[in-house]
Amino acid sequence: MFLEAAAGFPTVLFTAALLVAVCFWLLVAVGVAGADSFDGDADLDVLGLGGMPVAVAFSLLTAVGWFSSLSATVLLDPVVPGGALRGLTDLAVLAASLVAAWRVTRVLVRPLHRLFPDEPGPSRADFVGLTCTIRTGRVDAEFGQAEVAALDGSTAVVQVRRQGDEPLGLGGTGLLYAYDEAGEFFWVAPYDPALDPRQAA
């Protein structure tokens, strides 16, 4: 009875969408796709579902709609006779399931919104413009490491390189002025606090 209801109209529409959602999340789990793959230009705010990735909202909407449609179909199947009345009942179940799915998803969006902040995550580029402490005996165009403190107080050891002959060694202070994406290192220059115009101000 369960399989017959899941494969029959109107639940089959939600069943197909649910299979797509499950396949998508399996791809996300193995790293082939990202949870925000469908975000792009989609604006869920008009539906009251903004504040979370499109894939999450679609999955919730589909799961709730599938469960609502399946439950209603199983409950009404023994009661409603076939024919035109059955067709009208199926259409009513479809409409009611869509409305129920939308309303329940809107309620779930509020607490889930906190799990998907609008601010972008931390990036290595955030370190550009900060000072660092050299942690290796020397820094040149081929070798060097430094410790840098992020704005939130956390610290990280990063690869650094420099140009020029000015001495820069263990315990020295440097200024991270650029990040090299290809080499995954920061360009660093010797830093003198006395020459920093911000300190003077």
C-alpha cells in the first residue's frame, strides 16, 4: 500500500523530487557538489524561505510535501471511491500538500537561518595588511614562515616570502602586503611601527 501510494498521483510528483534531492545530497557528501551549488541568482525571500541555501529549502519543501501527500493519500484511499471524485480529491491533496509544505518550511527556516550566516567565511586574503612575527631564522624568496593574528584573535602560521636584501629573521616583525594564490604564500616586508602613519595618527 505504501509503495502504491508513493508511486501514484499526486505523491509521485514529490517522490521524484525527493529522489533528486537524495541523489544531490549524496553527491554533496562525497564532495562532488556543494550545498550552495544552486544559489546563484535564486531569491527565496519572495517565498519567505530566504536565509538558507536553495538546495536546503528545496529539500525541506520536498520532504514535507511528500510526507503530507503520502499520508493524505493513504488515509483517503479507502474512503474515496474512484472516478471523477477521486481525481478531484487527488488534485485537492496535491494543493493541500504544497501549501502545507510551504508553511512548515517557512516555520523551519527561522531557526535554521542561524546555521547559514550571510557573512563569508574566513579567507587567507583577510591576513593581507596585518603584521606578523617571523618564526624562521631567515625569510627570502624561497623560504620563510611567520605567525599572524587574525582580527578575531586567533593565530596562524603562514608561509611568507620577501624581495630585497633588508634583514628579516627570527622574531622580526613583518607586514603581509600581498597573497600569491599559485604559490600559497604571503609577500612580506620588514615593518617599523615608527613609520606607520596609522600609529602617528
